[in-house]
Amino acid sequence: MFGKSIGKKLLVLLIFSLYAPTFARASLTSRINSIINRKSQKKVCFAVKVINAKTGKTLYARNADKPMIPASNMKIITSAAALEYLGPDYEFTTRVGLLEQTLAVIGGGDPLLGDDNTDKKHNRAADWIINDIIATLKAARITSLNGIIIDSTFFDDNRVHPNWPRDQLNRPYACEVSGLNYNCNCVRITTKNTGGKVGITIQPQTGYVRLVNKVVPTSRGNSAVGAYRNTTPNKLTIKGKCTKQAGFDVAIESPAEFFGFVLAEKLAAAGIEVTGKLEGRLVRNDSRINILKTYSSPIADVLSRCNKDSLGLAAEALVKTISAENSGRLNGSWPHGLNLIKQYLIKLGIDPGEFNLDDGSGLSKENKLSPNAVTKVFLDIYKSQNRGLYIESLAVGGSDGTIAKYFEEAKYKGRILGKTGYVKLAKSFSGVSTTADGDYIFSILTTGANGRTRTAINDIAKAIIDNAK
């Protein structure tokens, strides 16, 4: 009798162990469906896929093959393809040298040249690169220059994507993309109300950008100030109301020329006379150039700014660099770079009908990705030698990047890593959930999104952890 009872218990345990994965899947399916079926989300279209990172098996799928607007989840594809084509040791370089008495700056598409965020990370002072160029010239006892040449031919001169919103081109996330970028191709505008008069300052201080002050001082409400372009390049009209102080970044036009202009101003202020002209032309292959300094940004830093902080310039520079480094020519371009990324996706077995690639950052609404496509890319990275480098580039829930303010509860903090996305009516989130019984890759894309959709998306990511052992 005793032995028979034990036998029955063992049989029950065996049956349970055989069906445990099915029960777990059913539980996760129920949890996710209940989130999607909330009353506030009735008009929102969800496309979701969750897979086991170790086995690749699907735990949940809903519209998984449906191509959706990915918004900044497009950066997942771009950054993964960059590792495929450029490798984990790639460095973006900017070279500075002398062509006789002319200073030559040769761009390599580096999106982080003069980037304040990256400079702080490496304990570098603002304007350190320009100051270093000045110090290098002074150490060589150079007191005058016959002009400055800026070579930005590493990328083509199509600096503005044709499908970006025209009314947003002065925003930092829609800045121009050049073979030589500087300060994220933006200036910082600060307005300050002092005694009923509004003053405006610009950083970096430069005459390259002209400001027209039409800001109204006020003592009530909050400051609401913006910059507006007109037909004159880099002439900005600053409008709005200022109570105390307001600051914001504005994208400028012709970034390579911007860097050359600021450099010339700084050189003159440092006592190095610059005569002649500032010009842009191809000189990178001129053997007469005496290279004085090379500045580099490792791809790890670029991936981090791309994914963790959602820097659009980093993503677009990756696309054009893929093109430039894999074409046997210069002039890296969007069409060529995106075609190479397409080939990468096809190689992973992703149906071409499940994606459309239009830019690298996801700002264009012509981009389309399915959760299938996103999770296959993640799985490819997860199983590669680049896994650690790539995972470290993602935002960490409750800790940093675009999800620092989400997943702060102890149960989730540091265990959900990923990339958010948002354009009008489309919100997304894809990444990795780390649990006691392994990692899970997920992709959540939505259209018709509303003010509560981000909460629903986050709750799906939490459900993956809640469902684990």
C-alpha cells in the first residue's frame, strides 16, 4: 500500500514535468492577452513575439509576421548589422594634418566627435578636440595657416533623409548626417529673463548661426521657447515666452562647414592666424598630407549612444559607414547601406515581406519590421561572439538609457534590457528579459498607440519575468 502510494505520486510528478512547459506557455499567453485586451488598448494593434534565447523556441506570438512601424526599434537592426559588416573592433576616425600650409580635417563619419555625453563618459572637457588641435599646432610652432580644408567625402552629401518630417528638421533627432559631424550637429540655445529682458546665448559660441530674438519676457506660467528656420541657412528665429530660463538643442545645417567655421574662430582666438578660405573637398588620398593627429571613437561607444540613448545620428552614421566600408569607394549612402542590411536580414532567413528599410534610426514612417524579424536578429546576436558587446549597448531597466525611469521595482530592475521606440501613433519595445531559468528575447510593436500603451508594453515585459520560475 505504501509503495503503491509513492508510485502514484511519482507518476503525477512525471506527468507534471512533461507538461510543465505547456502550462508555463499557457500562463504567459493568458497574462499577455489580458494586458492586450485591456479596455484602454481596444483600438491598438499589437504585434508581439517572445522566444527562449537558449533554444529559440516561441513562447508567445501574436501578429508575429506582421510588418509594423518600428520607430526607434529600427536601431536594433542597424546596430546589429553594423557589427556584422564592421566588426566589434571597428573605430570611427577623424584625421587632422597639414597640406603644405593648409590645415586639413578628414572626416570618417564619426557621430560622436565633440559629443558631450561621450566626452563626459571619458572625463574629457568640452571642446577638447579643438583645443587639442590648437595645442598640437602650437607645439609644432605653427602661427599661421593658409585656409582650412574639410573633407567629408566619406559619406555622400545627401545629409537629410527625404522621408523625414520636414517640420522637424531643426530637432536634434532629425539632425543632418555628414562625413564629418560635430557636437551631434546641434547648438545649444539658452534664453534667460533678467529684469524683464530676455537674453540669448549659444553653445558653442560661434558666428556660424545667426539668431533673431523674438522671445517675450513673462512672469507667469512656464517657459515655452523654440527655434524656427527660414530660407536663410543657419538663421534661426527664437520665439516664445520666457519666465526665468530655458534651454534646448537645435540642429544646424551643413555640419562639416560648421566644424570648420568653429575651428577657424577658435584658432584665431588662440593667436593662430587663418588666411585663405574654408573649403570642402576630397583630399584624403593626397600623399602630401602630414597627419598630425587622429581621433577615434570605438564602435562600442557608438552602439551605446545608438541603443541606450537612442541617438539618431549614431544610427544613420552606422548605415552610411556600412556602405562606405563595403563598397570599394567613398560616399557612403543610405540606399547602398540599407541594401547591405537587407542582405543581412535575408541571410538570417527573414522573409523580405516582413520588413522595409528606409533609414537607420526609425524616424521615417516608411520603415517596417515584424516581431519575427526583430527576434531573429536578437537571436543571431545572442548566439554570436558579439553578444556581450551588444547587450551592454542596450538600455537597462531602472538604471540607464531610455528605460531608466521604468522597471524600478526590485523584481525587474536590471533584468529587462532593450530598445524603446516612439513616433506618432506607434510605440515599441524589444529586448531581453533575464530570469532565473534563462533569458527570453521579446519584441513588442504597436500602432494606433495611445497614452496608456507604453504601460501595457512594459507590463508585457514584466509578465515574462513574472511567468518564469
